[in-house]
Amino acid sequence: MKKHKLSYQLRKFDKNEQLVLKAKREIPFEIRLASQLVLDDLCFSWNKARLEEDINQSIDENNKEAFETLSKTFNSYIWES
């Protein structure tokens, strides 16, 4: 079982002029990695849905310039196989 790392910081209160010892537990690498992957996936999905919505709106409005610009952005953003 992995050891948990602790880091301690001394903080000074302005009112009492006392030193306080505060323990701070570090987040394990696996949890940080998993949370970063979940956030990346959520951002990717939201951006993809937003681009698709904008492309569909430009098609509905017959705006060829916006469609071409958004299509290029979509193709460069999406590299799924």
C-alpha cells in the first residue's frame, strides 16, 4: 500500500499573532489523472456539440462562408478515426 504524503505549512493569523500548523494531504496521481481525463472528455464533447450546432445553424441559414469556416474548424478539431 502506498504511503500518503503530507505537507505542513506554518500560517500566521493577523489577529492573534499565533503560528498555526496546518496539514495538507496531497491528492494521489491516479485521482488527479482520472479527474483530468474526465474534464478533458467533457470539454471535448461540449466543444464538438457546439461546433455541430453552429454548423447546422449555418446550413439552415444558407450561410456558405460560416459553414466553410466552421467545417474547417471542425475537421481540425475532430481527429477521431
